[in-house]
Amino acid sequence: MSTNSFSVRHPYIFVVLLLLTVVVMGFVAVVVAEVANLSVVVYWSGMSVVLALIGAVLLTRLGWWHRVGFRRSKRPGLHFLLWLPLCPILIWNLSQIQVAELVSPGRALVWLGVTAIAAFVEEVFYRGLMIRALEPRGLWKAARVPALLFGATHVFNGLSGFDWGIVAGQVVYATAIGFAYSAYTLRTGLLWPVILVHTLANFADLIDQEVLVQGDSPGQADLIRWLIYAVFFICYGIWMLRRTTPSPSHSDQNG
């Protein structure tokens, strides 16, 4: 059975295998980092590079680069307007940057590269491969299942010492934004704008918080902001999906 046949005939198993790949790689990276006494930057970057390569190989083997959303927009004006609601996190993170926090150009380039690779990995796995495998089962399922899995992976932050109330907020927030990203991708057929927004938002956050260096912990203010975002992104995702028509080739496979 070909890889493509497996992903089509057994989409749920395919999705579980993708999730296990991400989770196992995360655990391996943490173990290696502990044994080799590596910094967060090094092990996070290494894990992201390996997962990016795995994602690229899968997209190539499946012939899904175009299908998941690496293509030119046929309606750039409309898609840009639909893309704007995904930007409040980016705008907020940029607004929090202080002049004193600006890093050197070399360090900024490293961080930009790290965040770009990480964003590529998360979007290709969760909003690319997963939703396209599940799309024949229905648009809502294709948007909902990867979003729930994406949010659930943030439970592991509790093992890093974060307050479990904060972790719960992160899970809700990540699920909501994953749902919104999935809805946008299904509505427009594009993935690269989501990768771009994701990259820039995380990059701005790193400059503000220096998460990779200082490991600052989120607080109650962040929790409230995440919950507000969650409501907004869930509403946005529902609005988008209600205006999305299933692909003709998949409409007879929903279930």
C-alpha cells in the first residue's frame, strides 16, 4: 500500500502517527539536551530542523505541497482581508517590544530562523498534513481534530514547572488559534500566510520576553489575554467554516 493510499484510507491513524512523531521527537530532544547539557536554543532548533525535514519528505512523497497550501492565491484581495483577523497576536507582541529589549542583528537573525522553522513544523503537521488527511471526512472534523490535538500537546508545559492554571489557559488558547488557522487554510486553500503570521508573532514574543534565554513564565495577565483571544479565534473559525464549501472531490466522502 502506498503512503498516499494509507493517508487516504486510514486518515485517523495517519493523524495519530503524525502526532506521535512530534511528541516523541520532543521527548528525545529534551533527553538529549539533559544528557549533553545543551541550551534550550540548541535542542529546540535541532528538534525543529529534524521535524521540518520529516514534514518536507512527507509532503514530497504524498505530492501534497500544493494541496496543503503552498501556492499562489487566486483571490489575493479577499484572502488578505481574511488573513488580517489572524494578526492580533502579532500586533500585541510587537507593541510590547521596548527599545532596550532589541537584540543584535546576528542574534535576531538566529531567532528569526528558529521561529520560522518551528512555525513551518507546526503548521505543516497540524494545519497541513492533518487537516488535508481529514478533509474527506468533513470540514468541521478537519478543523476540529487537529486543533484539539495541537492544544493538548501544551499539557506538557505543566511538566516544565508552569502553574497548571496557566497550562490550562495555554491549552484553551492553543486549541482556539489552531481552530482559526485550520479554518483559514480550509477556506482559502493557503498555508503559507499562517506560517508567516505564526513566525512573526513568535519572533516578536521572543524579543519581548527572551523566552529562549531567560525562560520567563507567563502570569495571570497573560491568562486573561489568552482567554479573550480564544473566544475571538473560535468565533472567527466558526464564521470562516460556515462560508467554506467542501472540495468537489471530497464532498462525497464526508462522514
